[in-house]
Amino acid sequence: MRAAGCVFAEDEAALILATARTAREALAMAELRASGPPLEHVLGWAGFRGLRITVPPGVFVPRRRSEFLAAEAVALAARRAPRPPVVVDLCCGSGAIGAALLAALPRAELVAADIDPVAVRCARLNVVPRGGGVHEGDLFDALPAALRGRVDVLVANVPYVPSGEVALLPTEARDHEPLVSLDGGGDGLGVLRRVTAGALGWLAPGGHLLVETSGRQAERAARAFRDGGLTTEVATCEEPPATVVVGTRPDTGG
């Protein structure tokens, strides 16, 4: 694995040995990892906020930086106590964020959605056993109409890599993860703008929209939030580096 270019070969080997049931299976997993797929696809799982998230080949691997997005969402959803919060995990991929929210707030009413049927099947493995639901469709088209105006926290981990930069991604992402989970359009904010344009009608008064983006995109992303009628702030984390734009629907008292 080290010879194949795996930077953290020893750490990865330890995870393979801990996951494999036999020495033969461990060797096969090591050979597969050396051929290029992400470690998480080889193991069949990824660690995320202390959970083991099922991640089969063909599904976007949850990033460690997205734990910050999940933490911000948990904190905002918890403010709805004592009533259970209504939470949506849009562009859910594996369902890691939705699963993390349910682990922290097991009484939450959570719905996850993604346009990719492979991701939806995976998310159901991670979210449904914890009490959430998963739907397939294009952004808000996937959501039950009964959620309109009721969502306390809407998390959208949208793709935000500019189209022209997808070819510059590490091979394991570029060749083994779905393009729909990476490519955010010309400036990387195409999907984000679609989400911010439609979020207001789904959020409850005082409800929040949270989207992960890059630091260099944060100002333009915040502008899209404001254009969508949301008051906006930007939250950052130093380690690992992460940027989350948080929008809030004005609380009209209705």
C-alpha cells in the first residue's frame, strides 16, 4: 500500500486488519486499496462523529470536515427543545449527517433525500434504523409536501467543486465517487443557489438552512442566502478547516 502511494499506509492497514474477518480477506482488501479506491469503499464504512457509516462503492465518502456541519446542525436543532425538531438532510449522500443528527437527537423528525439512487439505497441503511426516512429526487422535489413551512433545520451538503476543478481532485475522488456529488457548476455554487432560492418556503419561522462551502466561496454563498430572504452568518472551524454558511428565516411569529 505504501508503494502504491497510500500516504497513511500503516494507519489504513490497521483499519483493514481490524475490519477483515480472515487474513486472506485482509490481503484482498489491501490489494484493492492499492489499486486506487478510497479506503472507506474498501472497508465498507466510514467513521463520522463516532458512528460507523456504511459506505459502499459508488457513494460519496463523508468528509471529516463535514462533522462541523453536523455539529452546527445539532446545536441549532437542540434549541427547539422540548419539542422534537423537524430536520431535513438534503443532498444526503450516505446519510452520515442525518444519522449523526438522529444519534444526538433521537426524537427528531428527520427526512433525508438525494437525487442519486445508489446514495439513497445507502442512506436508508444508515438513517432508517435510527428512525429517519429517506427519499429519492431532485432537491425539494423529493420532500413530502407536509414538511412545507415546518422544517426547523435544513442541512444541505451540496456539491461545491467548480466544474473546471473536478479534474484536479485526488484520483480516488475523481474516479470513484459520483460526479453529481462533486460538481457544483461553473463557480461551484450552482446547486447551492437552487437550494437557497427554494429554502424559505420549507423553513419554519426562525428555522435554519446550513450549507458547507469553501472559505473562498463563503462571501458569494452568503449573498445567495440573503437573496433567498434569509439572514446570514458564516461559521468556521480551524481543524479540520471547514466553512458553513447559516441562514435563518425571520421569525414572524406565525
